[in-house]
Amino acid sequence: MQLWVGLGNPGAQYALNRHNVGFMVADTLADVHGFGPVQKKFSGWTQDGRIAGERVILLKPATFMNESGRSVGEALRFYKLGTDALTVFHDELDLAPFKVKVKQGGGTAGHNGLRSIDQHMGPDFRRVRLGIGHPGHKDRVTGYVLGNYAKAEMDDLADMLGAVSAEAEWLAKGDDARFMNDVAMRLAD
């Protein structure tokens, strides 16, 4: 069993924020792979399903970004899973928009959701970094991250969400390199 967490903030006003791209991935994965109904659990929303024969629990913490670790910790403890079973989908300023990279462990790069999970569970978990680009100056980061995707970006966003969902079997099987390669090839078309 694996726990896949999409990071975001709850509430309709945040739905299209760049910071909520993790929620968007979780929703797309659930739709594409036919996951079960949403349940309220672990201070968040979960959906249960299978990807490439592997049982995957999708979790969207409802705690706001800076308390995500509380929700993730509850779920891992309930299912008696270690951080080796944890994959976190999150926005990444240091990647070009719509680029997707997977990383095992590491720092938080100022990301409050990652920082919270790190504080609760330690840094040794897999991260799927979803590029949102950088606004250019650190004073503009908060407004940019909490800003909505532009209309002109919606097709690229949909393509990235579709590519991640289509190639998710490689994540489920633990083949991060194949996942990144196949996502990149889909996005290059």
C-alpha cells in the first residue's frame, strides 16, 4: 500500500492557485484511475484505488498547507506505513512551469507543506515536484504562488495533469526515472 498526498489549501478561492497543483494532481489521478468515493479522514479527504495493481490511498490534507504534516502523519500511522510508502505532489518554484521531476528526500526549499511533513515525519519521502516557475523576485513569490493559473496556461496545465496521471503506473511500481522520462516525452509532443 502507498500513500500519495497532493498538497494544497482547502476552499474554492484556492482551487486554481499554483500552490494547489498537488490537489489538482490528486483529483486527476482519482478520475483517470477510477478511485472510490471521497471520504473525510485524517483531517483531509481520501480516495482509495489501484494503479498498476498497487493499492494507493490519495490524501488531500484539509489543514491548510502549513499543517499538512499533521494530516499526513495521521494517515501513515493509521495504515502503519513508513515514509518509504509516501509520495507527495507539490508545486515547485525552482522548476520551469509544467516540468515534472521526482526526488527522494531533501530539503523543503521554503515550501510550508513540505516543511510541515518534514517536521512530523522527517525528510525521507518521495516528492513529485510540479514546476510553476519563479516570478523573478523573492518579494513577489507569495502573491505568485497564491495566484491563479492564467487562462493562457490552462492547456499546458491540463496536459501536465494528464501526463502525470497517464504515467502514474511507473510511480506506483517505483520506477521514478521511467515516470519522469515518459511524462517529459508526453509533454514534448
